[in-house]
Amino acid sequence: MNQTIPLNKLILSPRNVRRTNGDEDIESLADSIHSKGLLQNLVVSESIEHAGKHEVDAGGRRWRALNLLVDQKRIAKTFPVPVHIIPRDDALEASLVENLQKVAMNPADEVEAFHAIVHGGEPSIDDVPNRIANCARRFGRTVRYVEQRLRLAALAPEILSALREYRISIEAARAYASHPGHAEQLVVFKKEDARALTQPEWAHRPVSIREALAGKSFPLDHRLVRYIGLDVYIGAGGKTERDLFFGDDDRELLIDTALVRKLATEKALHEAQAQAHTGGWLDAAVTPVDGPYWSTPKTPDGFKERWASNPADLPLVDKHNAIAIFRVNADGTGVELAQHWFQPAPPAAPGQADSLPPAIDRDWQAEAREDEIRTIAARLAAPKVAGTALEGRAFWPAKDRAWIDVIEEHEGKTFVALMIEVDPADLQERLVEAEAEYEAREAEAAEKRRRAEAARAAGLDGVEANDTAAQAGSSIDEPVA
């Protein structure tokens, strides 16, 4: 029903779904209303708590602009406001309909409003899928669109707050929502939030978030899922979720990753032992089922790891007391013999020792420090590129690169590897200079960690400790001086 109500008889409704950006650009809106009039009615409902007043369910920014005109003494506080009166039960939906037609609605407000309508209303519809379908039909959206908003509304509260505060993008929120578990989301979110303190341009990137969460669930086409079978997983109590943000089509995700690994390991060990006994081996072991291709299991006591291009060709006498190593093959159809195997290790003769000191007695930190200093010295001893055709086009590879491809394509650029010979004597002469540079880097990294810890202590309690020094030496290559 359309009529007018004095402005001082209108109050803002708690059911108005817009809770963010309500005061944005109010002055220009007030000027427009003063010059052209109120072109759109406010949607209101009768107030129960405040007798004689109505609550503005849709049109909160226009209500604020009118009150600003009152404060500026440009209109009277009893200014007759055109309104459309609706029942209180329809207020939430009316507010959402109006705000969906506007560009700047905060995404967190939108997803929470959809959640409130689907899960808080529709008393005549008793199942959620039908409520979602009905909601999508009423608001002119697809079912998938509504389902995506409900998944975003179910994000961990800290992540939803970050979306509301524009600390993360809607794309980042979708990446976090690709896994339903709050614990898994927050592990990644806190690390990304800590990274934002020192490297904001690299924090909360959707691709990084998805990569970090990839190991927290398994899609149906993953080799381990093909290997154990979905029916076996479900039969063991495993749960699945739909990934609503993967391309145009949904995909099913197995979220009990520990169960997937357990089932795959048990099946692989059973098959491996059967193949090992048939092949004449003493026993079998399996590599970590979701580890890298070259990984090996823990070496049993009394054995040592050996390598052969094809262990199956070993003489039977060598297999008789040895343990074969198997892994789940790439297509998930079974297990295959790896190129490593365990051979019995004869006891050392009295007075004889290994050529390497026991791992427990080695000073790994000192060894890593020495290796880093030698790397710096080698780079210092290398020919300079400044003033040559290589300036601005040559890069030192990051420390964590175990190998360098001869040619590499990255972000539209082509990189070609180049080996440079360095005289060992020149490297030796640069060690003192390299050690000084190393100590300076360590001091700078320690100061960054100190500042990051201070910032977290000031306002980010609960954020996991972040190794800033490790970030400083990340996979980004350094320009050659």
C-alpha cells in the first residue's frame, strides 16, 4: 500500500540486509533528492517495538539522506515521505530484492541474507533443496548461484569478516569455500593473513589458497580415489562435498583425506605383498600413497636402501632376503615396483664406522649456513652482467629449485638456462665477503620476524608464527648484479 509518512515517524529496520556501505556517498544522494525529489518509495513495515512508527526495510540510504537534509535545515523533520507499506514477514525478502538490484552491496551482506531467507523462512517448505529452488525462482537467480551464496555464508567467521572488511576479494572467499571444513580453511587463512604483513601483494591469492587446500580433499578423478573406489570410501564412513566453485560444473570431493590414505595404504600393502611373494622377495613395503613419485618408505632396522633400474631383474638369491618397494601407479589401477629396494645391511666390523657421521650428531644448521655462504660466494665470483646484453635479463635461481629446466615458459616470458664456470680460487677469495652478506641477510630477516611478531601481538592473536626469512628466500628468482 502506497502513502506518505512523516520522516520523524520512520526508523531504520533491523531487517534491512545492507549493513555495509550504508553511509557511502550520502551527501550526493541528499543533493539529488533535494533537487529532483524522492523518485522511489521507501519500503516500510509497522514497528512493534516503537508504537506509532514504521521501520524502513528497504531504502535505508535514502532515509539517511533525508535525515541529512533535515540536519542541514533543507527540509522539515515532518517531511512527507512516499512509502510502500508491507507486512513485517515480507520485510527481509523485500530488502534483499532491492539491494540485489544495486551494484555496491557488500558480498558478505548478500550471502548472509540468502542464508537467512533459505534457513530462516519458508515454513511451508520442509526440505532445503526445495527452499533453495524456490528462493532462486523468486529472485531470478539459478539454483547454483543460491547454493554458492549459501556455501560462502558457511565460511569460517574470521574469513567472512575479512570479506566484509574487503581484506580479501570475493574470488579469495570462493577459494576458501572450496573446502567445507573451518579448521582447514583457517589453517590456510592464518598463514595468508600473516604473509599479508610483509608481502601483501602475495597474500590471499585464489590460486595459492586452492593449492594449499588441494591436499585437504580428493576429487573423484584423483588416482587414490580411482584406486580404492568411491563405494569402498562411502562404505567406510567417508563423506563427500560438492565443489561449487570449480568451473561451470560441480565436482564431488572426498573430504576425509585421512580415510582415503588409510584405505589406499592398506590395499596397496596387501597387493604389494602378494606380488612380492610371487616374485621371490622376502616382503614388501609401499611408498607414502600421496607422496611424490620418488618418495620411499622408512628404512627398516637392519636394512639399507638400494637403487636399481629394474629391481625385478635382480637374481633370486638377492631378492630372497630383500624387501621390494611398491607404489600406487599414476592412473590408480594398481601398484607397481619402484626402482628402490631394501637390502640387508651387514653389521659393521669392530672398529669400523660409516664414512658419514650419524645423522643425530650432525650440525644441520651449520651445514646449511656453510652451503648458503658458498652459494653467495660463487655468485660474487661469477662474471658481472651490468653493462652487458644480459643486464636486466639474467636471474639467479631461487635456492629452493632442485633443478633448472633448459627452457622455461612463465607468465608469457621465455627463460633459457645458462651455466657459468667459476674458478674455485675466486670462490675461496669471496668467502669472507659472502659470510658478511649472509650475516646481514640473517639480521634483516630477524628484524622482519620481530616486527611481524610485534604486529601480531598487537592485534592478530592466534595467527601462526610465520618464517619471514623463508619467505624472503622463496621461489622468486633474484636479478643478477
